[in-house]
Amino acid sequence: MTGKLVKFFSSVKLTVFLFLVLAATSILGTLVRQDLPLETQRSLYSPTVFSVLNFFNAFDMYHSWWFTALLVLLALNIIVCTRRQFARIGKLVFGSREHFDDAVFRTSPIRRKYPVRGDIETIRRESDDIVRELISAPATKTSADSFFMYAEKGRYSRLGMPFVHISVLLILFGGVIGTLFGFIGQMNIIEGEQSREVTLYGDRETKNLEFDVRCDKFTVDFYETGMPREYRSDLSIVDRGGETLASNAVRVNHPFVYEGLKFCQASYGIAGALNYLVGVRNEETGEKLNLRIDAVTEMSLPDGEAVLVLAKFLPDYKGQGPTVLAALVGPGEKRDMFRIFRDGSRFNRVRKSGLTFSLKDFDVLYYTGIQVSRDPGVVFVWTGFILIILGFVLHLFFSHKRVWVKLSGSPENYELWVAASADKNRKALEEKLDGLIAGKLAVEQTT
Amino acid sequence: MNDAFLVGIVTFVYFFAAFMYLVAFVFRRTGPAKAAMATAFAGLLLHSSALIVRWIESYRLGIGHAPLSNFYESMVFFSWSIVFVFFVMKKTYRTSLVGVIAMFFAFLILAYVSLSGTVDCRIEPLIPALQSNWLISHVISSFLAYACFTIAFGLSVLYLFKHYAPAGFARALPDSSFLDEATHRIISIGFVLLTVGIITGAAWADRAWGRYWGWDPKETWSLITWLVYGAFLHARIARGWTGMKMSLISITGFISVIFTYLGVNYILAGLHSYL
């Protein structure tokens, strides 16, 4: 049973199958939005389609049981294959550096045999030169009328592919850790205010931080073309006692990290306005005056009779620009509700009281959308990323080359055996070897 | 000097180089092959200088950034990458046919951006999300990968062509085993570059969006592409799979590349809307 399972998971065909199935199913999640709450999804599809999609967890498919199962199968596949690969290359990479084995002259992919005659010392020196040039200084075993040389280079390049595969496991593991023990969500904070409540992505639950985050200031800066140049939130971390623990600016691409929590600039919006300047004109007398109103509030008009209530600011009312919803309450009068538009707008009409109001100026009050996340798995992912690149470099730019040279026979009838192997680009090694032998093996060759 | 003007010239140079490579292939002469290579190389130099001119120009406008930030710039760089990859890997291929493929695609992309008139070639400032040191490494590795896959796609189409074309015509094409081997080599390189592209993208996303991976459509499609080419490389090791099946996976991979590059932006919504 175990044997069968191991065999199943050691198959590269399984890898190909899983890769293609993962690729094909991943398409689904790019066609169905993954970032909407279920209730919104329900309204997007017919009831039948919705229930089918929901049955297959299509609205959060990358975290679904079946997608996870595919990834688990892939992980098992990698583990079993890497174990097997290690069993195969372990000795080659970590074994002895003196590898004298006659079998190589029968089994190596590159084999040569030259009948030679002459002084053994000369033959040894010439062979040594060839091996040195081809690979590196050899280890040599010598006796009276024979020698055996072995040299190798780049044995660690064989670790390239195992590194790549272990990296993929590390990255998957980091992903699991992040999903289990991390969180990601957003908090919207109005300038000058503070909050500890994070709305998590996905299930929209809220999570309370250990401390408050205060937005001291939010600014948005534009290029001349109108394109945004910079969004910036000045944030402070405030403890329960109201003491500021840390302050930092958060810009896009420049997150603020505090105690493992990462704060990123995600969005912004207009929460309201401040410091209104409202123009009032008495249509009968032609009298004008400007009212400075700090915030949404009530204010008595200078005549002492009526009260102006600013109720709600809207950044844009039906395409007419910013407005403020206002009410005028006079003694014995009914409440007169209306909107105050920008100064000069034709929508500002004379009210019952004979006054015209216009919005002359205001300061926008922004809220900043800060994404908050914690991901304890990220260290595994980064390690995996570095290791995968290292693995590819080892695999692509280095190869494990080995060469054996043996002299046997008697002084009258020596036989010089040469064997070589390379795990990559064997042809180049073979050509180089033949070239070196042709150029450097000066001893007399008998045919 | 205007970089768009230079790109216009390069377009014609590449067309001419593709044509000469075709002549060299059909008549099997080294003369035209050498002339084609010289033309292509001149094109690459001119193309590189167009990139530099644009880069300098952006600094003159006070919004200096590498010319890798919008659709026009990415297309011009895509074309450059194809020619660059072709020259780097040229020694591997001893046939003019790869030259025809590379120069043809390089020409086609430039022809679209410089002649169609629908692609806005103005130099724009960088929006906040793009203001990052990761921009250059991410875009370069991604597009070099795309370039490898484009050449592989051309080879795979030739493989299918050879399989179905009339015998006389098919004989003129390179050996099936050569096409198979060449496709494999260039896909291996492309796969590594794509991996680097995804990793640099993840590192960037972690800084810009606070997470290294968020299943955004662009991210997901890059993973799909990675999986398809990963399947290609493993299928070869698993034996049995050569030739026809491999060509089909390679072509599927290229469709996925195109979707990753363009489809996501024009069909699906996501964070990567600037490409």
C-alpha cells in the first residue's frame, strides 16, 4: 500500500497533470470576482448559476477545499520526488572526492582508449596536464607501472533542481502559515481621528488592534496633467493611555511597519469638510456678509432671529460639485431644508426668509484607507524566492564534470583509458577533451 | 530627436532583416544571412538608442523614469526583448529560420505601435504605485521571458506546420528534432526569467499593496503561464512526450502569455490596469 502510494507520488506525470489542472482551474477565479461579499455575488448571478458556483466555492476558490487539495497533492508529489532525487545524487554531491572505479571505463558516456608507449612519468605528466586543463588538479593513485587519476568540478550544481523544488515547498508552506496565522484588512481613518478597528478582507469581520492608529494628516498631490503624484498619510500609533508610541508617513510603495504589522496606503476619500465660508445675501436690502463656520454645526445668523444649521457635506451632488445640506430655522417658521452650492451656482435660490446662501470656500476633510496586514509566513516565502533563484543559477550556469584517466598494461604495451561525464552539455566537454588529447598527449601512440 | 521617429525607422529595419533572413533560409546562402544579421544588429542598436533617447527625454520633462511604464513603452520594450534574446541565444540555432521568426515578431509589434496610430506614445509621469525600484527588474525579467516564449511559439507553429505541410515543403524546414530541442531550450530560459519576473513582482506587491500574493487576475494569469510552461518542462522529463504534444503545450503557454500581458488589462479588472 505504502509502496503504491510512494510510486503514485513519485510520478512526474502526476506533476504534469497537477500543473495543467491547477492552471485550468485557476482561470475560473479570474472570471468570477473573488473580492465581493456573498450577498453582492448573489445579486450578480441567476439563482441556479449562483448555487452551482457557490457549491464549488467559486467566489473564494483559491482557498476552497478542492484547490487546497490540489496544492497538497502537489506538495506530496514534490516531497516524494525530491527524496528520490536526493537518494540518487546524495552520494555524488556529498560522497568521497576520490572516486576510483574501473567500471567508469565501461559505463561512462564519454570513453576513450589509447595504446601508448614510453616513460610512465611522461605519460602521467601529460595526462595530469590534460585533466588540469579540462577540469582541475586530479587525485592520483600511482604504482610502479600504472596510475589512476580522478578529477571533478561543480558537484554542487546538482543541488540546483532540488533547491528549486524545496523552494516551491517553502513558498507553499509560507502561504499556509500566512493564511492560518496572518490577517489582512483595511481601516479608514478620518484626518485627525484615530481607530483600532480593522475590517478584514473576505468575511468582512472586524479585528481590534492592540493600539489606536491616528491619522495626523492626509495629503494627495497631483501632476500638472491631473494624474496623482503622491498619496501620503502621516500616521501615529497611540496606546490606550493616549501616548504616542511611534509616528511615520505612509506612502504608496513605502509602508510603515510597526511590531510586525504592516500599514500600506490603499485608498482615500472625502469624509466631509471643515472651515466653511458661507456667503449670505439679503435680496431685499442687498446686504452681504460672510459666515465662517468651522464644522457641521448650528450657527445663529447675525440678525439674531434665524439659525443656520449645516447638516451634511457632499463632495459632489449629482454632478453639481460640492454642496452642503443646510436648514434655516427661524422663530415660528417651519424648517427650511435646502442645499448650498458653490458660489455662483444657479442652483442657489432665494430662500423664504429672503436670503441667498452660497458656498464660498471650505477645506476638504479626507479619510485615508490604510491596509493593515500581518503575515508570519512571509519569511519562508522570501527564503523560497532566494533559494529558487540560487537553484536556477546552479542548474543553468554550472555543471558537474568528472574525468577519470587510467594507465594499465606493461611498459611495452600501455593502455591509457579516459572516461568523462557531465550532467549538462556533455558535447562541449567531449569536444574539449578530444581537443586537449590531440594537443597535449605527445607520447608515442601505438596503433 | 524624437524616440517615436526612431522606433518608426527600426520598424522598417526589422522588416528588412526578417525578409533577408527569409531569403537566406530559402536560398541557403551565407551571404544574405550575414547581411540579415548585420541589419538586425543595426536595428537593435537603433532600437536601444530610441529607448535611451526616451529615457533622457523623460528627465528633461522633469518626470524622469525608465521607459517601461505604459502600454506603448511596454510594447516597444517587448519588441526590443525579442531581438535581444535572439542575439543572446543566436549561437544555439544554426538556421536563419529563427531569425525570420524573431525579426518578424519584433517587426509586427513595432508596426502595431508605430503605424496603427491608436497607441498613445506620450511620456507620462509615474503614478504612485509605479514609483518603485522594483519597476525596472520586474518589467525587464517579465518581458525577456515573454520574448523567449514568443520565439518558442514561432518554433512550435513551425513544428505543426512541418507536420501537416506537403512533404516537399516540409522537407525544406529544419528537422523536427531540432525544432523540438530549440523550443525546449528557449522555454527553459524563459521559464527561469518568468520565475524571476513573478518573484520581483511579488516583492514589489508586498511593498505597494501590502501582500506578496493576492490572486489578482494579473498575478493569477502569470501563475497560469508559469504552470503551463512548468508542465512543458516536466512533460519532457516524464518521457514519451515530445514533438506534437509539446508544441501544443508551447502554443497554449503563449496564448496564456498574451492573456497575461493584454487580456487581463482589456478584459478583466484588476490592480494592474496600467499594464
